[in-house]
Amino acid sequence: MSLRAVYLLRSAAPGARGGAYVGFSLDPERRLRQHNAGRRHGGAWRTSGRGPWEMELYVHGFPSDVAALRFEWAWQHPSASRRLPGVSPRRRRRERPIAFALRLLPRLLRAPPWSRLPLRLRWLRPPPGPAPAPPSHVVVEVDPRGPRPRPPRRKATPPAGLATPPAALAPPPPCSLCGLPCEGPDSAPLRCPRPGCPAVTHALCLAPRFLRSEPRELLPLRGACPGCQQDVLWGELIRHYHGYHDDEEEEAGLEDPELGHWADELRLRQGAGPARGSAPSGAS
């Protein structure tokens, strides 16, 4: 999964009075260096010569650059965004820009379409005192080390000359819901991230199960694992599928195409009855 970060900068310049800047980057650590180096070195004109800047936090987990850029634009222009009806376009009296930006963030995370995405909020400084809490499906991370260098791209295939790993020769596991094999691009398996849980399901089988209480929605937020019955975030399942655990960074590179289209298939199959690799109507 590619790291797409919408970040919030805080000005540390003397007399800055809580100056703030919102931006988007695939490499937050490099982008922060550019902001502090000035416009001639790739920084934005609004931050050039007004530093030093510190990165307060960033939101990541966006499925595409477009989704992240729309989030960035709405955060920068709350009065013009249709996603934030009723939000005052002006700061409160004596409210500093950084406080205004932090107050808007939970409202954005609760606004569609971002309210349905498996986003993660990473604090790079100690969170301020009474900051509004994000929605429950947004995973909150605290990393006082600051933005880290962009991780290297993982190799998609093993080096030439190496034997095929034995795991690749094992038969595909059956889906815990429909019983059909979890194989092929249309049947990429989702595995429960809870230790010891054997549940393996098709994305197209598990999504309708998670959406039973929200039949009009397309993208699930969370639900009970069919194996261990524990509450699981949909975003955790997707990250686990891509091989990321706990606070691991997304890597630089393209998305895995095997799972990238499952939502499109679900949209097409909604209301069309059970399909190959999907759960029967009576499955529970």
C-alpha cells in the first residue's frame, strides 16, 4: 500500500502565533525538509521563510491520490467544501490557526466519503489536551520520533534462480463463509489479524456480512470476525492482507491489484444475488 499522507504543520518560529499549514505528500519526512529549506528547494510559498516548521500529525490510509487530495482541499478550504455544511468559515475569536485546523479534523473524518475509509491518524507530537476525538473506526497512532524516511519498495517477485517457496504449493484455503477456495484475483483471501484465529474469507463474502446493519453502504467499517467473533476493523483486514502489522508504514509503490477492485465487484453484485466466491444468502 502506498503511503498517502495529508499532514498538518505547526510553525515553531518566534511570534508565529500558532501558524499552520495543511499539505499532501507521499513522503512526509522529505516534504518537511523541503518546507524548512524554502521555496527554492521545493517548499510551498506559504511556508517559505516562515519556519522552522514542525509536523504535528498526518492522516493516511487513503485508497488513492484523488481521495487524499480532496481531503487536503476540504481541510484547507472548509468554508467552500460541500463536505462540511454548517461549519463556520472563520476562526473563533482569538483562536489560532493550528487550533482551528485541529478542531476541523474530526469533522472531516466524520464526513462522507472519508467516514467510510479505513484511515489512520498519526500524531508526531504529543496530542494537545482537550482535542476532539476522531471517529471510533479511525486508528490513532502516536509516534514522537517524527516523520520517518520513505521505506523502500518491496520486491513483488523473488529473485531469479530461487526455488518456489513451499507455501506457494499448498492448496488454497477454503473460505470460512462460503466454503469455496480462496484463490485467484477475484477471491483474494482476508485473514483475521487476531493471533490464533483461523478465519479466512473472500472479501466479497465478508463485506456483506459486515454491512448487515448498514445495507445502503458499500464499504464496511468493522464487524465481528466469523472465526473468533471479536470486533475487527475492515482497515485492519486490508492492511493485514498487504502484509502490514501494528504501526508499520505503508511502502512506496503501486497498490496490489488483486484486492484493488473488490469494491467495484461488490457494487455490481449488490442486489444481484449470490455470485461465485460470495456467501450464500443463508450464510451466517
